[in-house]
Amino acid sequence: MATKTEKKIETKKVTVKKIESLTVQVYDMNGKEKGTLSLPKEIFSVVVKPQLLAQAVRVYQFNQRQGTASAKTRGEVIGSTRKIYRQKGTGRARHGSIKAPIFVGGGVVGGPRPKDYTLKINKKQKTKAFFGALSLKLKEKSVLGLDDKALNIEPKTKLIADFLKNMELSNKKVVFVLPKLENNNFILATRNLKKVSFTDAKSLNVFQILNSSKLVFLESSLEVLKNHFLKNEN
């Protein structure tokens, strides 16, 4: 059964033939334009295939399932193996074990068992879906840049909240793409904000991209993205 995210992708007619500008505005923490950031056309200007995006999202979501739910059968329950009462003469149904499913604390019939829900998608499909998702976001004008100086701000949530307010992104799903995940002031200031998340450029995935309202790239994270994915593609 398709999820809401998949249905949204599948019903959306997308034709990305050419993107006029492969640059995005870079802002400082005050929400003021600082300049522009060039985007690699190999990543942000590719044909978008909705079916491939839906497949990538489905694989990602299925792979989040742990499949560790498990109930014990009567053979796995620890307990006495003696016959709980005599066979005849009690007026009760005959039973041989306190571990029978009919008793509290006994085994479970047809209960959940550990299961592997993992789905696979080949490397080329995964890369094409990733580039397609980024191209779609750029077409929707949902990609912007942030000055690297933001990494050295004071660890105060109010600073990030004010930035989002100035950019009219309050109460929207925003993903900050960092050059790498490390314990810095920017993460300390961001982690308590609702609907705001962060990831490093190498770990960004199709689901995060499509599930966000805005993608905010730190200037240096774009170079990491380019070196990592284009290098692996070749």
C-alpha cells in the first residue's frame, strides 16, 4: 500500500527540462542577502522521474522498520512442565501445562515474530532519485544558502528562530545541510526547534529532501555534496 508521501509524488506531474539559473541566494543570520551560490548542474539539473522518487521513498521508509516485534510461543515460555491438575474427576477441561495459550502468562498463538522488512534499490537508481529530488526542490525554489559564519554563532535557539522568522520559514519543515556533523554552536542552537532538523551533506537522502519545505545549504556543505556524490557516481 502506497504511503501519503508516495501518493503525493506519484500524482505530481513533473517535467524538468531546463532550469534557468543554477544559483541560489546566500543569506546571513539576519536574513539579508550576502551573494549567490553556484550549484552543479549534474546534481541540480536532471530529469525528475516521479516513479523513481516514489520507489526511493518507499525503500527508505521500509528500511526504517526494525522488525524486532516478537511474542513467545508455549515452547519458549519459561515455567513448570508438570500437569497442573489431574486428568479426570475435576469437572474442568483437561490441561497438561500452565504454559498453554489459554492461561495468563502462557504462550501466544499467531503472535508477531522477528521479520526483515529490508528493501533494496540499486546504486544508480538511488543516485538518480537523489539528484532528481534536489532538482525538483530547486525548481520549486525551495533551496537557499546560508553563510558559513552561522557555524560560529552563539549557542542560542533564539538566533535560529529569528533567522527563520526573517526568512518567513517559521512553523515550516526546514532541513539545514551542514558540511559535517560535529558538536558546534549551530547544532546546539538548532536542535530544540520544532520542525527543524539538520544533517550532513553526505547523509542527506531523498526522503528528507521531499519531506521538507526548505533546504538550507551551508556554503561549504555544497562542496562536500559535490565531491562525495559526483565522485561516487564516477
